[in-house]
Amino acid sequence: MAEVSQPVISVVPDDECKEKFKKSEHVAFYRRQMQGPNMQHQALLDTMVLTEKGARFELLEQVTKTRLLLSVSPSKNETVRILVDELQPIKARYRVPDVITEEPQCEQLRLETQTEDSVTLSWCAGRHQVRVWRSPFRVEVLCENEVMVTFNSKGKLWFETLQHPPSLLWKETFKQFVDIKANGPSSIGADLCLHGFNHVYGLPEHADSLKLKDTRDGEPYRLYNLDVFAYELHSRFGLYGSVPLLVAHKPNKTLGVFWLNASETFVNVHYSPSDHQDDQTPPVKRRRVQPQSDVHWLSESGVIDCLVLLGPSPQKLFTQYAQLTGYQALPPLFALGYHQCRWNYNDEADVKAVDAGFDRHNIPYDVIWLDIEHTDGKRYFTWDPVHFPEPASLQRHLHKKKRKLVVISDPHIKVDPDWSLYCEARDGGHFVKDRKGQIYLGSCWPGESAYLDFSSPAARAWYSRCFALDKYKASGSTPSLYVWNDMNEPSVFNGPEQTMSKDSVHYGGWEHRELHNLYGFYQHMATVDGLITRSGGSERPFVLSRSFFAGSQRLGAIWTGDNVASWEYLKISIPMLLSLSVAGIAFCGADVGGFVQDPEPELLVRWYQAAALQPFFRGHSANVTKRREPWLFGEEVTAAIRTVIQQRYCLLPYWYTLFHQAHTSGLPPLRPLWVEFPQEQSIFTVDNQYMIGGALLACPVTESGVQEVQVLLPGSAEIWYDVHSGKAYKGGRTLSLPVTLETVPVFQRGGSVVCRSVGSGSCTAEFKKLPLSVTVALNSQGVADGELYLDDGHSFSYRDRKAFCLRRFNMQSGRLVCRPASDEGTFDCDSVIQSVSILGVKSKPSTVIVHVSGTKDTSAAFEYTETCCRLTVSNLNLKVAQAWEIKIR
């Protein structure tokens, strides 16, 4: 098969796109479960056994007489695991490995009550209970005697048992593709009722609103990783990655449901009363109806492995989920800077010219990226000998300027018997096989390709070793080279739904259907391991992946894939990133300007403004689009983009502190408003603005030609300060804010402290050396609090040697104090604070006194701006790592 060279891409019309992909009606296991009839299970209460891991019961399906095994395991981190498997399967069913980082420490269950119809078990001094009902079978999870969750509330528990192959194999056909199921239909399903909740979130990745929609009027949410170019908006169709975590929230409680299954999955969400019913209900009666959300999960295979996370707060829930699947990796500092990417920069001279362009226009950036054309004929780990003849020299050129290069590495390997890397993988048995035991072949960028089996530990180890400096194509790599995993859903151009056949076979004999959604996660893992190994375990890796699963947060960054240069895609990027953040994927972003089509200058500016306030910040564009480096649209556009990128770099001390928080507590940097204001029901569906940490509220402008935007300022007791003007606004209102092309609406919350770098530089390494300014925003009590995290920005010394500095700033009663926020951590840190601005100071003070530990008090020069009640103390030169205080009199 010929190499696929520089394909011309265009936006595929929606109807054509739909033809390529399945709807739920095309999926046999979904039809079977939805059409029923429901299976009739009862719990055999006399089979109960209490173990050190909880309780187990046998379940009996009354028609088929099939027996299942139910395990209920509460853990010390306030989660309950409900696991259902066949009692005596003909062979083991697939259980998702490698996602849960360590098994939760189980609580011992105690029998509270037992009747003919139910068994009630308790733990945690009786605060939590599970009640198992005999018939109809269901499991209730109670907190403080209130039922929070009912498993099998609607009797939708479904479990198709494995069977020995008959003479005629089980087949399912979609278009020309035939899927043969080795052990027959093996789908599973269950429903859960979330009592008292009518707002649920999560389940990325979908181009849809933050709050999940009721699916009665259309398609279910689909979790099946697919390469969907220019994806449809406001759709529940599955995209590049899947996290089967659903988060429910009401004013006094947050809980989660984590459905640990990597096969194709659908989720139906039903709210009761529905929005439509609610409109028809008289207000008096409406209050009496207890809301609930019914969530129905349906998966093609595996076991039912469902974890209920009991919160009760959003912060506690994020920590519970991180304890299960891993905390967000702490990225190297450069990764939080700006990334410049294109499919493709033409050659080494082009890369150097773009790099020089950023310097010439005084725009900081940290990383330039190379797409597939940098390789020799789409052979990854190689370099095009004509266009990139001296890749190591190019990397050294960038490294001298403290910048990095990222290259793409996809999971498909060109079938080329004359290529040593292909031969190594083939001879090592590292490729996925077809059902007949031959190497699975599909079409992708190189033409005919084989696909690495990343589910195999041996294949992952082999792939990791490919990143060694002495192996990556004759010194073509250096330690400043980092990696991008694309097309790893996996994308197979001639496969069903443009992905791998489900009856392909992986390590251990498992069919692809069992672990499809893990494929990209495993490539990401192998790449991360390769970069860590390359540095001997000392340097933090940076790897971007398009496909992901639960747990991908501990590996690195992801992005929202092949978006389009339109205002609608800019708007949808915000709820998409919020959904990812709620589901633990904190280091996320969308391609600035849209991957395909050409953005108008206003759209490009607004996209830069929005993306500069999001975790992963990368401009990227396709080969058929016009070049769009920031200086190609006239000085007004260049100046606006320069300003927001520089503001992003100045705010990096705050971003880095937020990533330390994500790394240690699981709390994402990007937060829906309800995370910070959990009692305020009016904001539960807001997804056009968000919090950056607990201190900053961002409301990017996402409409063309507007002269005014509406900004919701939550919290009637809050004070919000415009970060540009310092002007104070009371919370609990919607503000009409005039905007120009340069306006980026950001507000600092009263009661917070934010640190910024002061000055300019060309990359994060230069900004790291700059002095800091501290902005203290007082709340109505005159109090504020915040943290600053510092380390070397690149190594694992913060982890291995506790080489970090975590400082706390606290202001009350006119006294700002800087102290250690942790007993741990020693870091030889030269960072100094040059100035302090205090917002909300009601009157001009007479003196400002600075006290540094071990020295005499000194009087400081200050400036007071009456119009915005801002006090600025300058020329301080206070060491961050020292104890000091500033007193206002």
C-alpha cells in the first residue's frame, strides 16, 4: 500500500460524518438491553459472607437461573465499590488493570439488621450503611441514615454470561465490517438512582454542555474513543477519550459514580422531575417532589465494577477520585508556557524563522512542535533527511534559548521489512494480532501499518527504550526533545468507525473490545516511561496525548482534538475543558484558533485570550490552513496577542501553585463555579465562565463584535475586584461590563492572594528569574489568604529530596504575614517580592512598616489610589523563603 502523503483535509459535512460512525440504534448490545425484557435478579441473602474486604452475596437470575457474585466493599476514603461478576465463568472476564493506582483500604462491615427481605450493614461507627434487598434486588448506600444512591433501582441489572463458541460464530455487521465475538454476547449494564440530585456532570469527552443533558429526547452519552475530525457540536457522541466518572452535586452534597470499564459504553441520564415536568408543576407542589437522577450504564463486555464516591464536598470528592486513579502529574514549568505548533513546519530553517519571529515581536513562548512530516516517510523515531538533516543541532539551537522541541509519535508503525524498528517490533511480538493470529494491519498516515500492542508490558518497555538518546535515530534526539501521542484511539483509516476491529487480539488473549478505551492511555504511559527512563528518573516528562482514560491525569496533558476555527468551537471549548477538569483530567486545552479553517483576526485574538486562561496553551493548525503565527495579522492583533501571552507568563507562579495543589489534593486548576460556591443553585449550569483556582474568575469573550458582556459574580457576601482596574464589585449579581478587543474579563475574589512575575522575558526560564508582585484582595472582613509554590521547575527533586518551597500569605487586622505553609520542603530559592498591592483598603494609611525576621523594622514607601481603594507598597526586595510581615497603620 502506498504511503499516505500530505492528505488534503476539509471539514466533513455532518451527515457524511454520521455515516461513518454508529448511533446507538446500530449497536446490538445497546438494543438488546434497552428493548429488554429486564432480567429478574434476586439476592440470596443466606449466601452472605462478611470478609476483610466487605461482604459478598450470590445473585440469582430467576428466568435463566444464572448465578452472579456480588461484592460490596466500603473503603476508608469514603468510597463504596460494587462489583458483579459471574459466579462460575467459563473463563475469567476482563477486569481493567493499571487504572486504580492502589486498592483502597477496606473498612470492616458490621451487621446492623437482617430481615427476610433485606440485610443492613454499617461501617464508620454507623455513619454509613449499605442495605441489600432480596427481591427485587437492589443495593442502597446510606449516609447518616439517608439513602444517597440505589444500585439497580429500576431493575436494569444486565449480565450476559460467556459461552463456548458454537459451530456458527456470533457475528455483528456494520457496513462492510464483520465483528466476530469469540465467546458470544457478553454485555453488562446497571442503573443507579442518585437521590436528591438534579445536576450531574463529567463523562468526558463530548462536545456538549457542562451539565449533562437528559437523554430521553435523543442519543445516550457514548464513551468509545474515536478519531472524529471536526466533531459535531452539542452532541453526546464519543470523541477521542473517555473517563467514566459522573459527578452529581446539590447544595449540601457532592458524590460521584466511577464505572470502571474500558469497553464501549453508553450512559443514559434521566432527571426527575424532568425540566419539562417542572415547568408544568405548580410551585407549591414542585417543592414536594424529591428530585433524583437516574443513570443507566451499558457496556459491551467486562464486569460491573462501580465505585460510589461519597464526597461530601466537591474538594473531598476530587481527592477521593485522585486516591483511586492517581493525582495530576506535576508538569515541568515550561509545559505551562505557550506552545507553537503546526502541521507542519516545513524544515529546520522554517522552525528557526518562527522561533526568531517570537523574539523579534517580543512574544514569549517555550515550545515549538513538529507534526508527522518531520519524519522519514511517516516512520516515527526518524527524521526527514532533506528537511530535517540536523535535528540534534536544531534542538541545541532552541536549548540555548531555553526552549524545547516536541515531535509526534503515533501508535501505528509503517509496514516496511527494510526498517529496523518495524522488524524489531514484529520479531518481538509487539504488534496487535487479528483473530486468526496474524499481525493486524490497517491504514494510517504511512499507508499499510501495524499497531503496537501497548497493553503488553513487554511492548510498552520496548517502546519506552526507543526514546533512549542513543537509540532515537543516530543522535537525532537530545534531552530537550519531548513527545506528542496522536491518532491513538487508535485511528485506523480503513477500520470500522475509523478504528481497530473489536475482534483483534491483544496481550493475554484479550479481544480489543475489552480494552479499546485503554489503548491511548497505555501508549501515553509507555511514552512517559520512556522519557523518565531517558533521564535516569531525574527529569519530569512532558507528553501530550489525544486519547485518554481515567488515570491519564497522572501521565500528562491532553487536548480536545481536531476543532474548527469558528466562534461556536471557541464557546464549546470552555464546557469541554470544565468537564475534563471535573473528571480529573486537569492539564487540558483546546487548539488556539481552531485546527481547521482560517480564523478571522477577531476570533483569533479572542481565542488567545480564552486559552491563556486555560491549563494547556497551544496554537495549532492544519496543513491546508493559512499560516497564523501571531504577527501575521497586523500590529493591532499582534499587540493584543502579545499582551495576553505576556499576562499568561506573569501569572505562571499562580498556575504552578495550582498544579502543585492538583498534584497533592486532586483539586483541578480549572473549576466550574459550583465547586467554589457549592450552595448557590443559580450557578450550577453556568459553563461560559469559570474559576481559576479559588482566587480568579474568568469570563472569556466568545461572541463576535460585542461591546458589552454579562459577567455573573457569585456569592452575595463576596467582593470581586477587576484585575485590570482594581475596581470592586459586590457579589450575587450579574455585571454588564463594557469590552473592547483588548478586554479580558478576569476578577480576583476578595479573601485571596495571587502572585505574579514582574517584567518580561522570552520563555519560562527567564520569567522564573524575575521578581514577584503579590496582589492581596481583601474580603468584607479585611482578611485574605493564599499560597505560593516554588521548586526547580523541571526535576523530581521536589518529590525525592523535598526540594520545594511552599509559602503562605495571610492578611488580617492590617497585617500581611509570609510564613511556611508546610513543615516539609527546603529549597534554596532566590525569588524576591518586589511589590505588594492590597485591594480593598478603605482609607489611606499613615505608615507602612516592614518587618523581616532577625532585622529591624523599616518604613516602606507606598502609594494609595483612592478611586479603587488600592494600596501599593513598592521597592521591597523581600525574599520569598524568609519570614516577614507588613503592617499597615
